[in-house]
Amino acid sequence: MNEDELRDLLHGAAGRGGTALLDHDAAVDAVVRTAAVHRRRRSVFLVAAACLALIAVVLPAVWPSGRAAPDVDVAQAQAAVLDWPTRGSLADDPSALDAVRRLAWTTPSAAPAVEDRQVAFLGDVEGSRRALVLGRGPVDDQVAGQWFTGPVGADPAALVADGPAERLDDAASSAHVPAPGDVLLVLVTPGDGVELSPRVEVGADGSVRRDFTPLTVTDGVALTSVGRPTVHGSSGLYRVVRDGGVVESRPVPVSFATEFVWSPPVLTPLDPDSEPPVPEAVDLALEGVLAQTGLTREQVQLDLLFSGALPQDAGDGTVDGVVLAVTLPDGAVVVSLSWADMQTSGSGSAGSCGMQAHPAGTDLATVAVAAECRLQGPDGGGEPLLVLYGPGTLDRLEVSDRNGTVAVEIGEVGGFVTARPAPVDGVLRSFIAGQQFTEQAVIGVRQDEIVTLGGRGAD
């Protein structure tokens, strides 16, 4: 796999929730079709997260369905999407419904038999005509859904599949955003509510939160305008509300064929002991912050604190790690830790170890970070590694577990240090001149969200 394909996969993961059903060959074809020819400047087409099966990219923890965890502790009811009524302006047109049942799916191996398909939505919405077709596919009797789209007024038989087939066994919703990516349609069970958060808000005090606004839902259909995604993905998150509780949270999907240009920032590390940074690691560290906050690169200040070899377990060698500080418009600083293991051929893997918010006025020369991280390696999916970084301005670092027992102590601070196992609910303390300087939570294995110094996320 070359670097173009890697970029496509990373951006697809960042922007699309849910579990796609691309088979191996279809995934390869999707990547090959979207690859460009330039190494450092290329058009990136967002592809399905399922393609990530082709490459070892560390992804955030999700439910088995691939959807984000609920915002509150509410038992998630099994959604009967196959019992959904047909909705949309063409819901009562038998010939139109029959036409979309016969449309070709992006992933033929996931497509139900035509006679077993049913239409959950068919009609015109702002700027497009859309359809969602459901059914039980041939793979383990899984419930799958396929979105189709075309211009307003298009012949239903001429609609084309938009994105991969989506697994919907335990879904409470299905959402769609076609190119150019600014009109969101969410289908839910009639009677359910839908709330939308456009972005993560990071306060000047280092706090993080999401503000949700209820959407107008008519017969289980919510339609609203959203900000167009950037190269870093979509910052929006919607959630489904039933009987006063949140039963599902999912990222606002990214339109399947949205085109972007990849141009990673060129930065000089502040730490003099750094090595030249790997662009993929820097870009991934930045992507995470911008994808959460909805900001653009021009709205933030970037400071590369450190880049260098990040040790894995004994015998597994190293990967290239970076610690990036992103200063937001209100002065808050988000520290993002990422890694990449790239070959000269352009193939490789990359991942994020998490992001942590610091208050405005934080002295970047004294910033340390600790995270539970899974790196590429023989047991990359097993117990996470503890990754620490601190600048030479600090005298000592220590990490203790939830019981206050010191698990790791570093007397000569500088560069990356790794240890296994990562302490549960760990706390990182920094010392200057023998005195405790800061205390912050070890970032848990939740690479997709910004957490506070206390370890709390926006959700």
C-alpha cells in the first residue's frame, strides 16, 4: 500500500462513523480509484472506514457495531430498522420504490436479494434526491443499508450508490450527507428525537464540552444544514434521544466523494533533542484536533514540541512519534500525541495516542504528556503501552496508578519513554527543582476525543 492509500484511509476513518461492509477486493478497488499521483500534494477522497482492515491504523474504541458509545448510561434498545416505515416525498410511488430496490449496491457481497429489500426513505430534500434501501444480506444474516443519491427530480432508476453498505443490526439511526457535504439527513424510529452538536468546545480554562441542539424531527426524519467537512473530517456529532435518554451517538458522516488536498504542515521541533518529524505523524496529530473543534489550520497556532523515536516493546524497534501543541483562538492549548511507521515506498501505518487540553497561558517549554497507546507491533491490539514525553526543562516525571502507587519514575527527562503495563487511571506528575509542578491524568485509550487535564472528555 502506498502513501496515497494510507492518507485516504486515515481521512475516511476520521470522518465516517458506523461499520461499513466493504469486502477486501472492493476496499482495494475503492482505494485504487481514489489514489492520486503526487507524494506531497494530492487530492484525497474520503473512503469507508472498513478499508482500514487493509492497514494497521490505531482507531478509537467503539461499540461492536462501530458506533460511538452513548452519552449517558442508557440501555441501548435493539433498533428494528426493518420495521421502519417508508418516508420521503416518493414514499407512496410504487414504481419509484420498485426501481430503487433494484439499484446496484456499492458492495455486491453485502446486498440483500432484490425481493428481500425494502425502502426506508425515497424523496427530494434540499439539493438532492436520496434513497435508503435496507435488507438482510447474505453475510451472517446481517441487516445492511445502502444510500443512493442523485439530483433533485432524478429518475429513481438512475440514482447511484453513495458510500459503502452500512451495517444496521443494532442501529437506532442512519444518516447521510452527500457531496458537497452540507445537508444532513437522519432517519430514526418515529417518536425518537435527534440532537446535533457542531463541534467540541475547548474553553480558555482547558475545559471541553459539546453543546447539543434539538433538531426538528417529522415522522422520524431530521434534516438540517451542517458545516462542510474539512480535510480533517467532520466535527459534528448527533445523538438519538428516546424516552428522555440517549440511545446512540454517531459522528456526522462525511460525504463519500468529497475532494481535498493533503498538505501536511512543515514544522521545526522546539525541543533541540528532536529528530526530523515524519509528515504523516504531524498531520495525524493536527487532524485529531481540527476534526474535533471544527477549526481550520489558519485559525490555530502550531508548535511541534518534540519528534523522535518512540520505543515499542523490547525487540519490536521504534516508530516515529510527535508531540504537537495546537493553540486555539481563545488561547487554550491542545497537546496531541501521534505516531507513524512509514517505509520509503510510502506504505506504512499511523495512529493517535490522544489529545489533552491545557488552559490558556500554558508554558509550552514545560509541557509533558502521558498516554496509553497501542502501537504497530505483534501485539498491537493487546494491552496498551504507557508513552511519556517531557522536555529537558523538567527535573523528574512520575506516573502513579489509581491507588497512588508510583509505577514509573524518570529522573533524566527528555524524549519519549515507554513502559508496560500502563497503570490503570494513571496520574502524571512533573517536578521542577524538586517541587511538584503539575499534575494531570494519563490519557486513556480514547484517541478520537480531546480530554481535560483531569481526563474528562466532552461526551
